[in-house]
Amino acid sequence: MPGVIVLGIDPGSRRCGYGVVAREGGLLRVLESGVLVPGERPMAVRLALLLEGLTLVIERARPDEVAVEQVFSGVSPRSALVLGQARGVALAVAARAGLPVHEYAPSAVKLAFTGSGRAGKDQMIHTARAILGVTAERSDEADALALAVCHLARRPRSRTEAPAPAETAARARARLRPSRRDHRSAP
């Protein structure tokens, strides 16, 4: 039985990498990884496909925590907006499942995974193969695995490796107090 399971998500609207890594004692084991590819569809459809795909990954893998890449500030404003929308889907899926979310800068992930904060795509793929024994076909998948590994490296270990208590989605919804005003009638 895995001690703790982390889902790493490398968000993107055209390609969204994911990697599920379990820490069992001092060993890391990849449970699942891949890339969701919504393709060249309208943005709303791509985001809906990401929502569906990440929901299925969470249902299958049952992670304890989620690690998501932060937006890289060097991208263009339009790219940052599109990436932010994909990140929003990833954050919402995790929150809806009641999972704690941890965010990491790309350079911190690269440094923790490869030893270099400026590692390129090929180096990330090579490191995923060397450390985890997986053949990551795309850098998106390798980056997602690196996010999970980075979080596991920074996460304090407990004796039982029990997951941190997460607020359930039902409890979160119960705390919401929507306000509603009826604008149809004049005061």
C-alpha cells in the first residue's frame, strides 16, 4: 500500500501533462502518467475536456495531494491568460475532489528534479527515465512527474505517511453562502 500519492499536473490548454507518483518508504513509484491532448478545438471545449480528463485521473489514481506548476512570467500576456485558464481547471478539479494543492515555480521543479533550474525539455525527459524508469514521450508528461517528485521531496514525512486531512468538497460547498438579490422588483 502506497504511503502517499501525489498527482503532478503540468497545465496547458493544448497538452496537459499528468503524473501520479507514490512514495513508499524511501522509494518512488510511478502509478500512472500521460498527456491529455484536447487538440485544436475552441477554448471552452478544450477546457471541458481537461476537466473531464483530470477528473477521471483523480478517480482512478486517488491521490492524496496535487502539485501544479505556477504560471511562468516570461510568457506573453496572451499565453499567460490561456495557461491561467488551464491552471484554473486543474485547481478546480483538485479542490472539487477535496485535495490539497501545492504550487511550484518551473525553475524550482527543474532544480529539484535535475539539479539545474534551467534544465531543458530533453533533460527533463532523460531524468524521468533515469530516476523513475518511465519512458516519458513528451516533456509535458516528464514535467508533471517532476512536479510530483518535487512535492514529495519537499513534503515532510510522517511515521505513517497518512495524508493530510483535506476538506471534503461537500463541506466546502456547505460553507458557501451565495447571496441573491431579486432585481425584478423596484424598491
